[in-house]
Amino acid sequence: MNQRYLLAVDAGTGSGRAVLFDVDGNQIASAQHEWWHKADPRFPGSMDFDVEGNWALLSRAIRKAIAEAGITAADIAAVSATSMREAIVIYDREGREIWACANVDSRANTEVRDLKTSFPQLEPELYALSGQTFALGALPRLLWLQRNLPEVYARMHRVAMLSDWVLARLSGVLASDPSNAGTTGIFSLTERAWLPDAMSKAGMRDDVFAQTVEPGTVIGRVTSRASEETGLAVGTPVVMGGGDCQIGTAGLGVVNEGDCAVLGGTFWQQVVNVSPTVTDPSMNLRINPHVVTGLNQAEAISFFVGIVMRWFRDSFGGEEIAKAAATGGDAYSLLEEKAANIPPGAYGIIPIFSDVMHYGNWYHAAPSLLNLSIDPEKSGKAAIFRALQENAAIVAARNLTAIFKLSGKTPEKIVFAAGASKSAHWSQMLSDATGLAVVTPVVKEATALGCAAAAGIGAGLHRDFVDTADHWVRWDRHFEPNLQNKEIYDEAGNRWARAYALQRQLVDEGITTAMWKAPGL
């Protein structure tokens, strides 16, 4: 068999990339192009997705990855796609894209409020079925479309997700998968199918959904047009992928009930695999279909963790930035070296940035640092840097505790991945804060690997995501909790929770400005 490679196409929030893997899950080549989502000046909060321009960038990335790998297109056994979640694409009856928005689009503020007012029971009813609120959902956006672009709404024939769009461009076949479609809020967690009644209850059309197939299913083959655009061979199998978070956890081996991961990137996502029967009466947590059939994922999100660290580096780490530039090092590592000498608890500094997850009433306090000392050692940049790292671990631990309580299961270990997991110091903090073992995988950027796993399943190389994980996932480092430090972090977490509640109250009173609010709040 000369077909020895799998192609993953990833349409992310900030870039599109193509990554090639061999059949053993080793990355062979990749290419990436950044993109930006333009606002429509007519509509505040809008963030359109440029289907034509971004498809050209993805096509270029695919060609570049193939060239970098030094292979022929015929060597690729299958291709799949993953993408940012929540982003939707609207098609007309001829299969042409007529409107698309990115996940960060927030134009539907008024529609969220109106839906809550006009149909007060609709959001909790849909949350019980879908695990989603209106905050990031498709229903308010489609209502916005009906009101503001009625000519587009009238031509709407199908609604699908961004990863579906990539596969449709490759194969000419439009289909959706549960993991990404599930983030719309109009998709059933138990049936793994669309909820057309959600649309009709809000006075909208209910006949606009693409067919649903499971990740790893071959939906078509690369067309001659797509071949000309991307350099892929005509007839290459095109395989259903999924949402970036869920398919990324599959790439980390988080494929069985109770498995747990923390993805430490720009946002920190805390994810636990749960059975389809698990729901959250408090509406604090988000629940999504997994790419693994028969499993869902309870998810909590810590906002802007990576951005907060970048803000601190750029604002206070000039010395470290200059030294890193001169030596070829990394400013974060230099800051962390200094922070490692600060005792656990960081002298009582209380960072106020991301709250724990309150999905049904989702907003954050104003960014703040509380309980600073005028002693430069106790409130210098090393102490603050450590406090920020500890706070990320503490918030993650409290989010995970809520999920464990909901599911009734506590895992033996946490899989820690993405950028933050490259830090052994941070990995140890997460272990200490949670009281659980933490493991980091060899492949820490797992989204593309999980997508390649879907392609491999479609190509018949593996039975399913569980089988693929058994063959592909390898561990890098293992951390055991220091229970003395856990006591320190538990106490710090209690003080933080009390302080955060008061800081949210200041937002409620209009004294300070929230770091972020969900649409409609």
C-alpha cells in the first residue's frame, strides 16, 4: 500500500493550517496561514468569516504541506477537517455559501435578550436537551439574520458548521457531525441529531439542517475542482471530522468515560467525558457531544488565561524580553525561573481575571490584582507571575471539582496539553491544586492529531478513536500532587472565591467594567 499519510485541515479562530501525519501518528509536515475576521461596519459586534479568501489560504496551506513533506498527493490515504466551534455557514439551494460568521461574532446581543424575554422557558428547555445556552448558540444568530438580512434568510437552505464547510469544499457533500453541531444549542445530546423544534418554537424555519454523520465516516471524495485548488488527488476519501476541542481530546487519548483533560491555551478548557445521561440543573457547565459515539463532554472554560500571561509579559517583562531576544531564549521561561523561587501562595496575591464557569449567567469581573504589598519582593513581578500561574490552576481545579461532582466520578489523572503544558512548573501546580496526578503527552498540540485519527478511521487503518488512541498516544512526563501545597491552594481558592464575588458585585453596580460578558447580559 503506497498510501501512507493522513491529512488534517484545521480552520481555527486565528489561522488555517494543513498538517500531514504518517499512519503511526507522527507529524510529517505542516503549513499555516493566519487570517482575520472582518467586522461588517453596519453591524456592531459582527465578525464575518471570509469563505472565499480563507479557502484560498487553506488550499495554499494544503499544497505547501504536501510539498514540504516531499510526497505525492496519491500517497495521502484520507483527509479530514476540524475547526473552531460555534462558527456557522449558510448555504442556498444550489449549495453556495451566502453568509458565514466566526465563533467570536457577537452581533446577536439584542436577539439573545429578546429570546429570553419572549420565550423565558426556551433557553432552560434547550439547555436540558443540548447542554448549551444562548451565549454562543446559533439560534440568536439566525434570528438576527431573519431580522437584519431578510434576503439572506429567505435564500437559506442549509446551516452547517465550519469544519463541515471545509469538507464540502473538498467533496461537494454537505454533512455535519455531532461534536461541532452540538455547539449550536439546537442539537440533542442524547439523540445526536438536530432539534428542529427549537427553531419553530422561536418562529423560525425548521427545515435548514444538513444531514448528520459520525466522525470517522467517509462522506465523499476529493472532486476535480478541489484537486485543482488544493493539489490533492481526485478521489481521495474525505472523512467527517469534528469540533476542535473534542477532536483534540481524542488526540490526547481522552476517549473513555471519566477521562479528563485540561487544555491550556489562550483559554483554558477543562473537559471530562460523561455519559449521555449527565445534565447540569444549575446551567453552570457546558455539555457537548464528544467525537466518540456514545459519550458527551462536560466542559468549563477559563477565559483569557494565555492572554493574561502575555499582557503581563509585555507590560512588565521588558528585561526578560530583551534577554530572550539576545540569547535565543523565551521570556516566559525567564519569568518562570524567577517565579519558581516564590513560595506557594505567592504571598497572598489574589488575581481577578477569569471566574469559574457560570454558563447561564456568564460574565467576569474587571481585571484586578488584590492584596498587593508595598514590599517589592512580595509584590514584584516574580510574585505576581507566580500568582497568575497559581490562579489559573486554582480556577481549573474548582471547575473540575464541579464537573466531578456532577458526573459522580473522579479520574485517576488529568491530561494536560496545549501551550501551558510545556511548563513543568505549571504542570506541577495543576497537580497540586487538583490533588490529582497530571500527565503531559508527547504531542501537546493534539487538535490536528485527533483530526488525523478521524481520517485514519475513515481510511480503515483503525476501528475507532479508542483503538487509535491505544496505538498513537504516548506520554512525556508525569506529575504527582504535593498535598501540602494543595492545602495552601485550597485556602487561596476560598479567599479568591470570596473576593471574586465582591468584584462581580462591583460590575453589577456599574463601578467597574467586566472583562467579558456573554451576549445579551
